[in-house]
Amino acid sequence: MNREKFVKHFRNSVIVLLFLASATIFSFWLRELKWPEATIILTYLLSVFFTSRLSEGFIYGIIASLGSVISFNFFFTQPYYTLRVSTPDYFYTFGIMLIVSIITGTLTQKVTIETKLADEREARIKMLIEVSREFFQAMNLDQAISSLQSRLSHILRTEVFIVTYSLKEKQMVVYPSTKLNRQFQKAVDDCLKESQHLSIAINQDVLLRHHFFPVRSKTGPTGVIVIPQVDLTAAEKELIEACCAQLALAQDRQRWIEKQQESLLEIEQERMRVQLLSAISHDLRTPLSSIIGSVQTIVENYDSLNKDIILDLLGNVSSDSQWLLETVENILSMMRIQDGTIGFDFQRHIVEEIFEEVLSIFSSVKTHRITIDIPKEAVFVYVDSKLIIKVLINLIQNAIKYTPKSTQILLSAKKQKNMVIFEVADLGPGLSDGEKLRIFDRFYSFKTKSQRTRQGLGLGLSICKSIVEAHGGTIRVLDNHPTGCRFVFTLKIKGDENHE
Amino acid sequence: MSKILIIEDDLSIRHFVTTLLTTQKYDVIEAGDGQTGFALALSHNPAVIILDLGLPDMDGVDWINNYRILINAIIIVVTARDDHPSKVAALDAGADDYLTKPFNSGELLARIRVAFRHVADKNSVSSASDEFLYRDLHIDFDKSRVYLKNIEVHLTPIEHQILLFLARNQGRVCTSRMIIKEIWGNTITEGDAQNLRVVMANLRRKIEPSTTQPIYILTHTGVGYRFNDE
């Protein structure tokens, strides 16, 4: 640092001497030409002007001014090479020359400094605008902070660290990613605690310090900008503080967005729960009343009812209880999925084993023919087998329910890259585009012509969707040729690392 | 010889099962809790026990663990918990078969019929047959050969061992753990279950007419495998 100062003084002194010498040499030549003395004075003034323009600090302008007057006196007034003067009116000339040169020097100096300051200010403002634009547009706060860090390093021409502190997770992140040494870590902690600018002196030097600027967001200090080993000007401090404010604002905004998303999700879940509850209470009561009514009728009128009527009533009881069972199972699966994938039993299963289980469930179905199409080799999928079997069962049950008797249902699977594509295709009437859009919505149920089948809660397909998505896959419905629809979903062959 | 013990705390279910089995001319005894069930099992020596896993006085799996060694009957567990681990635990403890609530009467009767066939087999097993014949599959234990429609099937040693193990336990659900323990020894990891699935896939391709509708070895996804006996 002292070395730096020395270099600066040396450079300025060289400038002063250089211009003074040039002016003097030039003036000798002017005297040879016998040009008037005034041109020599003007030459010196010009040298003072250049010196002030190129050197830093008023003092060099003044030194140059004094030097000019003295040189003029020494070299160009009679008697030559003495500081004495022949006529006293020269003092007047010297006085004027000194005053003019000092004024010229200081004015020039001022202009120089001001231009430099204006440039710096402009650069800072430009940077702040950029930073705020980046923070505002940032989808990813991390990236914006990294960018702020590099911009700040660039403009301050020194190393800068930004430490962010998450109040929720009690976690610190350093940009660029490094481990702070113990002294810095302690200072960062103090700065967070006191929420005040902190500067630590290094050695005995008064100006060079480590600086710690707190980022104060609405919820408290959430970060520190660390600038080691610099002498900061007031303007630079202001700039850093402005950056802190920007960062705090961006963090607040981020938190606010997260909070809003969370509460939106909560509202949505609450709405669904209410909707589900009302739908359940209605849809469970109906088959239950049918069961209770049928059974009571039989119990109370056993002797007067003929066998056919009794069997008919009991048939209703059987189908209604079957329906109740399906509904309860669906509700249970949905509750399980709502808790996330925590309770899932992910394993690598072979597709044919899953199909085998699905087919065994439909082995008694005589109305439709279920055909299979799978690759010759064994294909793995990474799934909770019970849930995926449930998806296939729901899809096939739908196909059986909504397509004409003795049509074919195709159950297939094929490998594609790291996915397996499953498909349940039927040859029924198909779906309109509007139905295709809404079919995976909760509580959406088809309009059936048959009066015998009880309308479902419309949970089946929305559960399929939730299950497939919980496995990281997607489900869609497409048109089948020549008629009918194809339910297509994808599953991963391998799990993510965090699953395995 | 057709004596069945039902250990189940729910009165309606017990009543329905008893009624159903009585119509099929089975001799039925009932118990409402595990202790009574054990006492009745010792005194009546039933051929088949239908055991509910959720008993008021003890866990069904513990019941099997404690008493299996003293009881010779075929044990069919009934569970309302629709999760694989409890079924697997019961089978590993020594249960022969399982049913998930709600089950229908047809299912129950089918399992009981299978169970009685086992009882008959168990009694005749003393003759230690050195041959196994089921549909088109013929296993010669002595020569250690397998034939399908009289043509020899070439199996790897592991495939061969697994097929023999499942055939010897025909009709019984063998959990993956049981098979792995039999074939590879004691240590069982997640990777073993996956290896077993690969071996089964290969075995299936060699003996089954269809990989998704097998007739010899049936899959109980997440639980294990069973050699068909219907």
C-alpha cells in the first residue's frame, strides 16, 4: 500500500518536472527567436494547465505554478540565472502569472476530478439498475446473487463475498462457494446478529479494513456482503449498501412468492377436501340406503316375498356393496397419495408380473376380451407395484364399463429410452375433445346411458393421474383407431438416486 | 378329518364363515381370540386354521411365530391390512396362504379346498415320491431333469433349484425371502429380490406358454411366488 502511494507521488512529480522542463526548453527557443516575453509566460501557463490535467491532487498544480514563476524569473528575466529582478514591475507580472496559473490549475483539476467522479457514479448507477433488473426478472435467486457478486467485484476491483442466511433452514450459503475462515465466520455472525456495518482493521493500517455489510430484509438480517482488505470511499459504501437493499428486497420478494404459492396450495387442498367430503357423504349414503332398505325388506317380509324378488334384492345388495368397496378403496388410495411418496414401496418390478396380477383379477370377466402386447424380453419398471396395478385395474374397469360387450381391450407396454410406456386401448365409442380435457379432473364422471350402473365419484381417473405423477410419469388420453380411446402413461425404468 | 378352526374376533365375519363352511359339510370350531384359538387347536387338532391377523389379545404374526412349531395344521391368514409387509411376515412365520378382507365366499372355499388337498398330500408325502407331474411339466427328482411335453428343458442350476423348491411346496405361497434363503443362503438385500425377479423371468420363458398368463408358477407381486395347483 505504501508502495502504491509512493508510485503515485513519483508519477505526479515526474509529470510536474517534465512539463516544467519542456516549457523551459521551449521558452529558450522562443527567446532565440526574439519573440515577446508574454509568449514565454503563456507557454508556462500551458504547461501548468497540462500538469493539472494529468496529475492527481491540487498540490501538484500549485507546485507547477510556483515552479513556473520561479523558472521564468530564473531563466528569462534580467539579470539571467538569478532570482533577482531588474525592475520592480516584474513583481506585478509574477503575481498575475502565479494567480492565473493557480486558478487555471485548480479549475482544470476540478474538471478532471468531476469527470472521473461522474464516470464512476454513472458506472455505479448502471450497475444498480442492472442488478435490480436481474433481481426482478430472476427465476433463480442463486443466479442473480452470483451475478451481483461478480458485478460488485468488478466495479470495486477487489474480491467480494456474498453470504446469504436462510432464517427457516438456518443455513448459510457463500457466493462464490468457499469456506470462510474462522475470523470471517465470526465477523459474519456478529454482523448478522447486530445487523450493522462492521469493519475490522488489519494490522495498524487505518484505512485498509475488512468490511461487512448486513442485508436487512423484513424478517431480519438474511445475509452479509463481505469485502476484505479495502479502503472504501463514501460513495462505494453507499453503492454496497444499495446492493444490500436490493438483495434484501429480492429475498423478501422470493419469500413472499413462496408463501403465496404455499397458501394457494393449501386453499386448493382445503377446497378439495370440502368437495370430497360432500361428494362422499352423498355418494356413500345412496348405496348404503339401498343395502339397508333391501335387507330390511327381506327380513320383514320374508314369508310374503317370492324367491325371485328376494334374489333380485340381494343382487342389488351385492352390487352396491361391491361399489362401496371400490369407492372406499379409491378414497384410501387418494389419501395415501396426498401424503406424498413417503409411504410408497418403490421397487424394480418386471412388467409381465404386474400384468399377470392385473389379468388374474379380470379372469372372470366374460364380456370383454383382454389382449396383451409386451416386449419379448423382461422389462423392469421402478414402481410401487400395488399402486400401478390399481391404475391398470381402474383403466380396464372403465373400459369394461363404458364400451360395448364383446369388444376387445388391449393392454400393452413398450420400452422407450429410460421409460416404459403403458397403454390401455378400447374399441368403445371414444371421447369428445371436451371430455378428454376434463376426464382426469376430480369428481368428473361420465354420462352413461345405463340406469343400472351407479355413477361413480369420478375419483378413479384422477387417482390414476395422481399415482402416475407421483411416480414421475405422465398420463394422457388419445383417440384409438378406428374407434375408442387409448389411455397412455409412462413410468421410469430406474429410480432416482434419492429413491434407491 | 375335515375339521376347520376359525380364529376371528369379529362376530359377523365368524358367523358368515361358519355358516358358509357348514353348508359345505366342514366341521367348524370357532375362537374369538388367540389364547382360546391356541387351546382349541391343541385339543381338537384341526386340519386347517383360518387366522385373522388383527386379534384382540395378540398380533396374528406373533401367534404363528409362537405356536407354529406345536401345530401341524395348514394356516390361512386373513388380513384387513392391505399391505404386503404383513402378509410377507405371516408367510415367513409359517402361514401357508393368505386372504385379504373383503374376500368373497368363492375365494375362501377355493383356498380351503387347496388346503385340504395339501393335508392329503402331506399324509402321502411319506412315500417321498421321486417324481413330480403337473400338466405338461414333469420333474424327475432322481435324475434331476425337467421335461415339458416329454422334451427336456435346459435350466441353469439356480432356475432348477427354484423350480424344484416351488414344486415341492406346490400350492403354497413362497415369499421372495424364503426362496432367496433356500437358494442363495442367508443374507438378503434389495438386489437379491431383483435378481430373483430376473431368474423368474428367464424360468418363465423356458416353461410357460405365456409370460403374462402363466400356468405353472404364479406371481404374487410384492409377496412371492406359488406353484399352481388348480
